Amino acid sequence: MPIDTAMRRIRPTLRKGFLGLIYSFALLVWAALVADTAGLARQATAPPVFPTATPAAPTATPRPLPPRIVAAPPAPVLQDIVSTAEERVAGFHPKTGRYIAAWLPDSFASINRQSFEANADILDEVSPFWYTTDSRGNLLHGPEARDTSLIELAHSKNVLVIPTIHNIVTGADPVPALISDPARRSRHIRNIVDEVLAYNYDGIDIDYELLDSSLREEYSAFITELAQALHEQGKLLTIAVHAKTSDYGGLGGFQDWVVLGRAADRLRIMTYDYHWRGGGPGPVAPIYWVSAVAEYAKSVVDPAKVVIGVPFYGYNWPAGGGDAVAQTWDMINELIQSNGLEVNLVERDANGLVQENRITYVASRGRRTVYFATSRSLEAKLELVQQLDLAGIAIWRLGGEDPENWQVIRARLVEDPFESQRMVNQVLPEH
């Protein structure tokens, strides 16, 4: 028999044998990851208790820390995937099946620090609201910024520190003039990168809101240039984006998700304030709306970069609407307990599934209505994140939240096989 004929006959057998070996090894990898995940789940059944230290007072002259350069991870290989649970805890993100990020709008003290310490084992990222900007591109901050106690504690717990730069300021918004001028934009980017390196941050979070849709190209250019500059230093870029269900929908016409999704590491969608402090009473983040936003996001952005915002707060409206007061769960619970109020669960409305609590009461200035998210609504959103295979959640805000929220997160996400399955898929041959 000719040699080439023999080879043609045995080649399919060799190919099947080779693929069989690969699949067998992948199965072993999968089993190892399941074992690791189960170990993490057992560890996370009850939140660990960390000693609460008295936070150090901010100093007038901050002490810069050495740059903490985080190189981009290499493409996974088989030997890197089979890791121990201890190695995962030491440096792996996401720690659970999805990314868990939280914004910190207040100083790192009291209830905020307590919440952080109680849940640092499953938190991936914390974004303190430390910076604003002027129209020339300079970074502005108050005394709470550059808090070394937060930075050092977060890094010791394997939590990434990604401070937020926002444009929620009194007076004229500086951002339009800033991003419209290439020279100012470049200066702003240099200042951001310098700050990230000088204070040992893991990246930066941009929260520039309510810009006119005419600034769409300028905003895209800014984000693209900033992402490149940060990535060159091994740093991350996350963006807070307005919720929308179409390209120019809602307040997010200036944010081109296709462009932003290619440039940034994660898009944190602000899926809350459906009813806001300036409008009439209603659910803050109804499930039907969050679902529509998430579905649209997945259609235009890599789902591995889509992060859904979840509210840990509520709004307290006067009878006529408008001028609502934002309140933490602690504040709302105190109101309920001290006044013996009845809590009503709004399961659905005319638009679909809601799952938020509502209370009404009479105050000194008249009747008031409060809507606030429940642990049941959080569970529904986590289920949505899992169904759509999205990257994770971003919590607004850390501190004063319902403790049951963390129980739900632990129950839902710690045993989520999302990341393990994705890593296995990367080494499996196409089939």
C-alpha cells in the first residue's frame, strides 16, 4: 500500500485521538475550577469580620505612593488556568463569577468603611468620588482625595482603587470646553495619567454626565485617547454611562457605546434614577427598564465589558413631586421603624416587572412617598446579568445599604461559573 494512502487512512484516527486528549484535559481543568469555586463558596458563606480601624485624618500634603504598574494579563494558557483557590484570592479578578464594583461618594469613614471591610473579600473595585476638573484640564479635589488609608487597605484586600472624576459641580460645566479643545484635552489626559501613577491607583473612572449630543465626537476622542494613555501604563479605564435603549436615547446621545466599548475596559451603565429627584414619585430602577437597557447594551458592546448599575438607595418625594431627597436604606429603615410604617412591595406596574418597595406617610409639611430597591429586585438584576452573560454590577452607593443585599450577592455570584467557563472555552478547540 502506498505510504500516502496509508497516511490518509490513519489521519482521521490520529485527529480524533488528539482532540480526545484535548477534551479530556479540558474536562480536568473544568473539574479543578469547579473545586476552586466550591472552596470559595464555602469561604464566602458568611462575610469575614475585619477589625475596624479608626481612619486616619486626611493630611494637607498627601504622601505619594510608588507607582503600582499592573501589566495587561497575557493570553491564558493551560498551566495558568489550573490555579489554586489561594492564588485566585491573591490576585484574580473577578473574585466571584462577575465583577463587583462600588462607588464611594463620601469620605472613607464610619458606615462606608464598615461596609467595605465587611465585603472586601468579594469586592473587585472601589471608586471614591475624589476629583473634578476645570475647563483647562486641571484636576481639582478636596481633602478627602488621595486617602492613603483607603488605598493601602484596598490593595491589601485585593480591591482595585479606581477613583472617579466627575462633572457634578456648581456653576458652568467645564467639560464641554475641555474636550472640544485638543490641546486642553491632551493636558487633561496627561494630568490624569500622572495622578494615577503618583498615587498608586489601578486606573480611573470617568463620570462626565449630561453633555449635549453635539459633543459626541469630542467625547469619543477624549475617551479613546485616555484609554490608550492609561493602557500604555498598564492601568484601567472605566466609564459611567447614561442608561439608554437606543443610540441617541435618553441622556446618552453624546456617548457612542460602540466606540466607548472598544476603548474602555468596562462601561458602568447608570441603570437607576428612572424616576429621579426632580420628577414625580415612582420606581428608581424597575426591572423592565433595566432589562431593556441591558439587552440594548449587549447588542452593541462586548458583554464582557458591560456592567449594570444597581441602586442601594431610594428617593423620598413630597406629594406634588420634585425636590425629592435621596436616602440610604439606613435612613429609610429608621423612618419605617420610628413611625411604624407599612411597607408595600410593588411587584409590577402597567409597564412590567418592578419589584421595589414603597412607603407613604404624613410629615410636618404634608404627605410623602418613598420608593427604594429591595433585595428581591437586586436578585432579579443579578439573574439578568447572568442570563445575558454581562461583566457584573456597579453599586451606587457603598455605605448604609441593606445588609440583605450582600447576602443576595454572595448567594448569587460566588457560585457563578461564568469566569471558569469562559477560561475553559478559550482553550477548547472549535467545535
